[in-house]
Amino acid sequence: MSRYRDNLPQLSGDLYLTDAGIETDLIFNHGIEIREFAAHTLLPDPAGREVMADYFRGFLALANEYDAGYILDSQTWKAHMHWAGDLGEDEAFLHQVNEESIAFMSSLREEFSGNKKPIVLNAAIGPQGDAYAPEVEVAADQAEEYHAKQLGWLAATDVDMITALTFTQSDEAIGVVRAASNVGLPAVVSFTVETDGKLPTGQPLGEAIGAVDEATDAAAAYFMVNCAHPDHFFHVLDDSDWTRRIHGLRCNASRLSHAELDECEELDEGDPEELAAQYKSLFRSMPWLNVFGGCCGSDLRHVTKIAAAVS
């Protein structure tokens, strides 16, 4: 049974942490092969599960150290039908792996039941296509129908919420929020932007957030930005109403563009101290921010520095 589906504790404004770039950390820093950048492919292997458990244990302990809550992500970002062909998986397997991922996260939550602040089970939902360069435009109605399948699987688990992570199109985000509402799951939308602060489609971030809120009666719990360096979007943020809908950041450690990151054969881990200082600057200008973590190229070192900077 979910604990917080009807009352997300991070909406109180207290400090909450997330993890970092699990795929880039495990691949580049730990030598773990992850097929098609899909972390759920590690779940059937006991050794893969233990590697991921150790990864999350560091962040869960960090959250408790800073008296922070924690948003605990599932390995479901690519566990949907768009990637089934590339991964050689069928619908029955994907249904099962979504359930197993939430059960795996639930067991980690129990392991850290002594944490002082809540641990929220979050299902990461990926876009219907490349998160760096969308191949096609996805209409809101099409997205609602498509994502309803995975969200239906997840609604039957103990998950507390879902986050549409690294989304590139406002129409697809609209569809996800509607589909989540239909099955009673709180939804967060996290957009990614290019180096100009706009979505890969060219839509300004503020317009994208406004479009989702207008089409869904502001049904999203809040918005985030992920998979972009602070330098890429700091200049588009102001004191507008849409900016106040952003409550979380999961930034890349690297300043490289998405196209450049796609070509990288070595990890660009950036500068954890500098990244934390930029988070602190953003927090000072946007004091309503309260959910902090990392994305590509970042790891526990980066989130530790970030926690110290914003706590």
C-alpha cells in the first residue's frame, strides 16, 4: 500500500534529496554494463540488484545526515513499450519489471525506516522517444493513451507518485499528467532543455510549463528541470508565476550539450564544488526550491556538496 499518494510530504517545502545519474555513475565509475542505458535490465540479476542497492544506500544515508526527506526513484524510465524492440522485451516482461522495481525500492525504504524524514517512492517515467532529441512530435491524446499502460501497472503497486523525467515536449507531458490523474497517481513533470534554455523542440521553458498547467487545470504537483547544466537555463528564470511552479533541480555535472554528451566516450563529471555553488545561487533566487539531486555525470559526491550548500 502506498504511504504518501494522497499527501506528498515534499509539498510542505521541507528539504528533499534525490539520487544522481545512476546510469552514468554505474557505467563509467563502476564498470557496470547497462544495456541500452536502461537500468531496469539490471533487476533480474542478483548482482545487478545489489550494485543498485549500494548506490541508493549512499543517498538514503546522506538524506538522513542532513535531516532531509528523500525521493526514491524506480528503474522504470525506459521500462515501457517504446523500447521493447531494442531491448528484446515483451509487454508481459515490462509489466513484471515495473512491479519488481517498485518492490525493490520498497524494500530499500524499509531498510532505511529509521530515517528521520519521509522516503517517497517515485516511479521515473521516460518519454516516448529519445530524451535528447525527440524523433517525432507526440500529441497530448496520443501520449495519454500510450503512457496509460505503464501508469496502470504502477498504480497497482506501492508507488507514491510518478515523475515524467527528461521530457522534451509539453504535449507529451500533458498526456502523462492526464493519464496519471486518471489512475490516481500524483505526477511531477521534469523538462530538459538545451544550452539556450529551451526545450529540444524550441519551445521556451516557461511556455511549456504554462501549456501543461493550462491543459490539465494545474494537475501536476510541481515541475522540475533535469539533464541540463545550470548555465543552460539560469538566464530564463525570473519571478514569474511559471517559475514558482518549479520545485526541483536535477542538473548535469557537465556543461556539454545533449549532442556532445551523446558522443562522449569518457565521463564529464564537472566540478562538484562549482555545481553546488550554482545550486546555492539558484536556491537564493528561488527559495521555494526544495527537491535537489543530480543527473548525467553526477554521483554521490555532487549531491553531498549540493546538500551542504542548500541545507
